[in-house]
Amino acid sequence: MAMRDSVRGFMSEVVDGRGGQASKQLYFVLFFLGITLIVAASGIEQVLTGAYLWAIAILVVATALAYGLPWKRLAPGWDALVPVMDIAAIAILRQLMGGVTPAVSMLAFIPVIWLAGRLKVTGTVIATAAALLMISVPGLMQVPQLTALAILQALMWPVMALQVGLLISGALTLIEAQAASSRASPREKEVLLRHAASQEQLLQNVIDSLSAGIVVVDRYGHDLLMNRAQQHIHQVFSPPENEDPNESQLVMFYPGTAIPIPAEDRPVRRAVLKETFSNCTVAAGPTGTGAPTFSASARQILDVDGERDGAVVVFSDVTPFFEMSRAQRKFVADVSHELRTPLTSVIGYLDLVMDDPELPERSRKHLEIAERNAEQLLTLVSDLLQDHISQEQGAMKLDLQSARLSELAAQAVESIAPRAASGGVGIEVDLAQTPRTDLDPARITLALGNLLSNAVKYTPRGGTVTVRTSTSDGAVQASVSDTGIGMSDKEVAHLFTDYFRTPTALQHNIAGHGIGLTLARRALVAHGGQISVRSEPGKGSEFTLRLPLDVHEQPPGRVE
């Protein structure tokens, strides 16, 4: 009983908006220590780095101030000192860990809520400024190439801090006004109610002034709040014949495709299902129609008891960034088109020279190498041009032929074998012969080649890459697994986004452009197939390509 009363008293001080600095700091420290123990378990050397020790030192000083300063005799503005120091500690830890640990980033909301609850709008401004200076600016300084998307992602935390702080300060203001009105006389109640309504209108005006769409749902999935921008976005996704559609009736597509997003994978539904995510892109129409594109992020709402009480989903219009990407692709296509003519001429004249019977054998070999590389360059230029045409038309053009997936996998393995051997990576094959099916050999070979290239690239020396083919349930499939560095669930969620590079790849300076998996996915979608991935950090990844098969084909054998 005494223990329960102590815990209840501690939590009362944590949620107290007028004091309890020491208890609030202890509450934050417990979370920080939990993360430290997890980091230490994975490798104590990470905790003993200078940056991590600086973060701990700042946390120790902040805790000492929380317990030592005479808060009741200090001006209210001093209350911001400790939570700002906590944000600084989080910023150091987040930069040290590469910004890939969601728990570290979400930890920043504790001092943000503290500041908003104690100092209202002033605390919200302080929290936003601290997040901007301590999280966003250092993050931008580490970006290898400053782009609009990088700036948008870096500004996400200050914007979220501002939105959360305004919602909390507005809600607390309403609660305080309602509490005061219950104790006032009827006339005072009327004045207070009008004031509360004014504050509510002020809160609504604040969120209506934001260009980002905001929708708040309760724990049961019912809409609680939707600002003006979100109402407009909702209309953009609404079908013409339905003025008030539900989530499953919205017109919503995967960007760059003509594939509708299933109801359970749409942003609001994912938030209702207790999922937290960032940068989920959706389009209001199929590719080639000029449909607006939006990026959605969701965070769960917890009540004072730590229980889930709903979710906040934020939609941002990223159409200009997609238009910029489309313009870049058009530029690449124009350059590719202009390069085809001189390359064709070079290959033609090389053929003429090699037809000379008096050409020395050594010179012929050199010219054959030059011709082979020129033809490879011409193929690459043609693929770049075809990729642009496919994206503009909304579908990839396929040259369907009867072929076996197992034979294409064998050719891809043969091509990657020298590179794997030079990198000290072993390749194991288990290629069950698959039936013939109609497919585009060049596109499927490119997809397999990209998967094998990535597997070899992300597997350290001494590791193994395994390639398998099989037939089951009316489909043929090929899998490429490795014992490489692996990926987190958050990285996997963005893996098939154009130009996405995992933070792990960037930290290890692994070369790449983030386009190979996107091209592989487009090829599989164009065939009516699927590509899936399973991965775990430090334990490798497995990619699986699956193509539909005519059920009347003969049963498979095995490739020797």
C-alpha cells in the first residue's frame, strides 16, 4: 500500500503543471537510462564514446539542478532550464546514433510536453527553438548533399514540437478555464465559457493557419479534430460522386504507379491500428495524371496514465518535390536521347574496322573490348530513356518472351561471380528448374542482378550469398539471401522509395544511388508479380521475387 501511494504521489508530481521539477526530471532520466542500458548491451564501447559521455554529463547537471534549485523562489522562466538541457542531451545522443533509433527521437517529446505544460505558448516557442538549433541544424550539417527533401525531413521535429506544444497548451488552457468556471457564479461562468470558446477558436485558428493537414483520432478511430488544410486534402482524395467518403472509399494510389493502396495500408488506418511512421507517401491518382502527392506521418497519443488515447496524423503536400524529380528524369532522358546517335555511330565504325582482315590480333582484342563497353553504355542509355517513357506513360513497356526464371537466375549468378570472388563473398545456389512463363528477360535479369549486386555489396568478406528458385501455388519465385549488415524495420519501410539510402549504408560509405530496388519493384509490378523483403540488423536480408505462372505448365525439374 505504501509503495502504491509513493508511486501515485510521484506520478502526480510528474503531471503537475505547477511544479514537480525533480520528479519530472527523474521520470525523464529513467527513460534515458533504459536506452543507455540497451545501447550498452549491444556494445559498451558505444556508451564510452566522448559524445555519449557528454550527453550523460549534461543529464547529470540537469538532474542536479532539478533537485537543488529553489524553484518556488525563482521566476517562472527558470523552469525552461532543465528541459532545454534534456533536449541538448537527446540531440547529442541522436546525432551519435545516426538518427535511426525512433526511441531516441521520441524521447524529445518528454521535455517538449514539460515546457508546454509549464509555460504554455512560451514553453512551446522555447521547445521549438531548441529542437531547431540542437536537432535540425546539426542534422543538416551532416547531410552529404543539401536537398529540399533533406531540409523538409530536418524541419519535421521542430514542426512537430510546435504542433504538439500548441495542442497541449491550448488543451490545458481550456481545462483550466473549465475548472475555474465550475467554481464561479453563473455570471462568471458565462464569462469563462466565452473565454474558453475564444481559446478554443484561437487553437482552431492556429492549426488552421498551418499548411500541413492535421487529423486527430481517438482510440476507437473516430475523428476528433481536423484542420482546414486537412479538410481540403480529404476532398482531394474523395471520389467525385461521394462528398463524405470513409477511409476505404478514398481515391489513393502508390506514387508513380496505377496501383490503389489497400484500405488497411492507408495512413489514417495505420495510425488507428497503433502504428507510428514517417514519410509515408500517397498520391491522389495514378501516375501520369498529374495527381497531387502527400507525405504522411503519424504519432500515438498517450494519456496521463501512459495509455494510448488516439493518434495524430500530419499530411504535407510534397507534389513540388515529385515534380522536381520528374523534371530531373526528363533531363536525363533528353541527354540519353542525344547520346544514342553518336554511340551508335561509334559502334558502327568499330565494326567496320574489325572487318579488316589485315587488322593485328592484339588491336582486334582491344577494339572488341571497346565495342563491348560501347554497347553496354548504349544499353544503359536506352534503359534510362525507356525508364522515363515508362514513368510518363504510367506503365513499364515489356518485351514478353517465353523463358525460365531459373535460367535467368543462373545467368545473373554467373555475371556477379567474379565480383563476389574479388570481395571474398561466397555464392551458394539451389536452382530448381522452373517452368517456362511469359516475361521480359532483360527486365527480370536486371532485377535479379540488382538484388545480387546489393547482396554482395552489403555482405562483408567471408559472408555468403544464397540464390534459390522454386515453384509453388501457381507462381515461380527466386530468392536472394545474404549474411550481411541487414536493416531495421524502419529502413525496410522506405526501401523501395526512389533514391532512398539507408543510414547504415551512408555511415559505411557504401556506394550506390538508391534506384536499383525501385527499378526492380517496377519491373515486378509490371509483370503482375511481387517483391518482398525480410531483414534483421546484423543478420542479413532476404529478397524474394514472385511471378504468376500458368497453372497448365509442366511440373519443374532441376537445373544441373
